[in-house]
Amino acid sequence: MTCASCNLADTPPSGSDSIDLLVVGSGSAAFAAAIRATELGASVTLVERGTLGGTCVNVGCIPSKTLIRAAEARHRAGLRAFDGIRATIAPTDLAAVVAQKDALVHDLRRAKYEDVLAAHPSIRLVRGHARLRPDATVEIDGEPMRARRVLLCLGASAHVAAIPGLADTPFLTSTTAMELGRLPQHLVVLGGGFVALEIAQAFLRFGSRVTVVARSRLLRGEDPELVSLLSTYLRAEGLELAEDAAIERVDCQAGHFRVALRQEGASRTIEGDELLVATGRRPNTRGVGLEEAGIALGPSGEIVVDPFLRTSHPHVFAAGDVLGDPAFVYVAAYAGALAADNALADAGRTYDVGAVPRVTFTDPAIASVGLTEVDARARGHSVVVSRLPMSFVPRAVAARDTRGLVKLVADAGTNRLIGAHVLAPEAGDVIQEAVVAIRFGIRVDELAATFHPYLTSVEALKLACQGFQKDVTKLSCCAA
């Protein structure tokens, strides 16, 4: 099939059997690109050497969030927030929980990827290992495949920090931790990012003792005030935290792990029966011939692209986690469609991630968009800040869960919202209004004047916006 609506005037000569777009990978970015390409009338081939669907559905968002919800259900059964309501906590059958998670992953992979391919017969799936040649053409398991444009959606995978002894230790990654059939007695987690904290709290709530060891403070990209408050809640729940710790060595003997570290000038050893390494993720750019093809890479192995997601080779584009931060599935899908437009139709769309929300699914969760107060001041903004404890939000009071804080950052000159940071049980649902406000330049007084349904968590944003001008503690319910 010929790409009827594509602008491929600068396409290099190729055979009549060439395809318009060859996409390496099969995750969210790849599928978004493939679907958009078919809408443009292009012929598309996806190349995948592993499991169809990429990170999110297989080993990322879907499996982790269902395990987090399962752990939360057990945890809440033991709470005594409401008089007259009693429940009991039984030991976790982790094998059953994991089996249900696996069934969900299987069903969603079929519904969202396999069935989608079946619904788009013009998208061809080829199994095999793709590698770029020096002329930036592609070979699959050694066999050449012609393509007018190539889109690299290679994804990312767990990065293992260079810690003495770790290479000889049978540690867990975020993937294998979610496959355990037995609950650890003491899980030691190396890392202080969102993956480390989400899995740590889940296993704590399943019934394990859990210690988190972080080389710096937790969640370094988030507002320090909210992170400090979250740390207090996690410690109160029983999570053991060792922050700003220099890990000196890891050893394992007979299934018993020892982590030697220094903290505040003192040496200590943490012992456990399972070790999870969650020290970040790195783009999957090794072993695919990128350097030989002249594709420029960044310091963490990410593919360097221009604002149109074109790589250093004019006919090769890239999208998704292989670009580095922000490595979110919704950003990957956006990037995949954008790259397809630019690669095939020369659309001139620019990659804009200036108002991307991020959510850490702890309980309470942290959700953010835009600049923190510290970053805004460092960039020269004159800012005003509003802080609202969740204890002043009627929904939180009625639910008898007032953990958390809303912190808004506005430009003092324009009154526009430039940063929003929410610590609350459902912070991920609250943050979206702030995303829209930052994306479209809505002022905080305009947000405060907007109707918000009473006894919802998102009312916290209205109250926080009112807090720029009023003392909300002296307002009646729903007071404007």
C-alpha cells in the first residue's frame, strides 16, 4: 500500500515492496504511531522480539497498580476509622493475588494489543530482533527490510546501580518482585524513587517487614515539603526508611541478604530474606546498532531527538521511554502519534511536555504538575504559594482520612498557576484540573471562581486557590 496522504518527497530510493513506516517495538508509543500511520494511509510494520505490549501492560502500570490496590484492601480492613465497623486481617495468599494479577495482564494484553492488531489488518507484526545498519536501514534477525521511515520505540528497563557485590547477588527487580509466590519476611528495597516506594508499601501492607535504603532523599523530583510529610506517614505505617545512605556492599549467603551502608557517618548493616533493586530505569539502546548508524545518544543512553522527534539521522525518529524522562505511558502514546505525523506527513508538530502530570501511587499518593516552589524561584519567578492541609477539605473529613496537603505555586505578576503538588489518597484524580490550568494559562482566581462539586476531593484545589486571597479556615461550607 502506498502512503497516499504522506509527504515523502525526500525519501531515499527503495524497492517497490518497501513499507512506509517500520516501528521497532510494540508498546504504547509503537501502537499509537502505528494506528496514526494507518489513518494517514501508510503501510506499517511493527517489529517485536519479546512480549507484545511493552512495559505498561506487562510489567509496569497494570500489574503494579492492581497489586497496590490489593494491598490497600488488606490494609484498610485493619483500620478502625468508623465506630461500629469491624473487619479482620488474614494472612496474605500472595500466590493467589499474583495469579489474579497475571490473569488481568493477560486479558488486557489481548484486548488492548492483540485484538487491536486484529482490528487493523494493515499493521503487520514481525517477530525478531531489529538492528540498524550503518546506512540506517533495518535488518530483522539478519535479514534486511526496506522502510521509508523508521521509528524507534525501544522502551526502557530496570537499571542496576554499580554496588559492590550486587552483580553476584540474586536480587529482585520490579518485574520479578511482582512474580513472587511467597511473601518475604523482610524485604530490603534499594532505591528512593516512585517504583521503590510503591512496591515497598504494597509488600508492607501484604504483611512483610520492609526497609527502604535510598542514596539521597526520597522522590527527589517532588516538592520536599510534601515528600517529608509522606515519609512521616510511611514511617507511622511501619515502613523503615534509611535516607541519604551510602551503600558500601551487598552480600547473599543461603538466601540471606546483607546490605552494608554508612549513614550520618556511622556504619550499619541491614539484613533481609529478599532484596529488591529499584534504582531507576535506562533506555533500551544497547545492541541495536544505534552507534554504528550514527544515532546520537545522551548521557544515560537515551536517544537524542529534535523538537519533531527526529534523530540525528533524517529518516529515523524515536518516541517513548527510549527518550528518557518523562517516561510515562501517556507521554509515550502522545509521542508515538506525533512522531508518525512528522515522519510521514511532515506535520511540523513539536514535542511539548511542559504540562505533564506525574503520580506516585503510594497511599497517600503524590501527584504533581509544573514547577515546585524551589524550582520556580531558581528560574527567577516571583511566586506566591498557597498551602492547604487536607484536614480542611470536607471530603477528607467525612471520609475520616485527612492525611495530606495541597500546595499551589502561582506567578505573582500574572496570577497564573505554574505548579501544583497534591499529597492525598486520590491525588492522581485531583491533579488533572491543575494540568489543564497550567496548559492553558488559567489564573488561580478563575479556578477559585469555578464550580466544584461539594464533598469531592478535587474541591481541595478550589479551596487552595481561594487560599491565595482568603483564610479558608474562616469560610463556611461551599463559601465563595
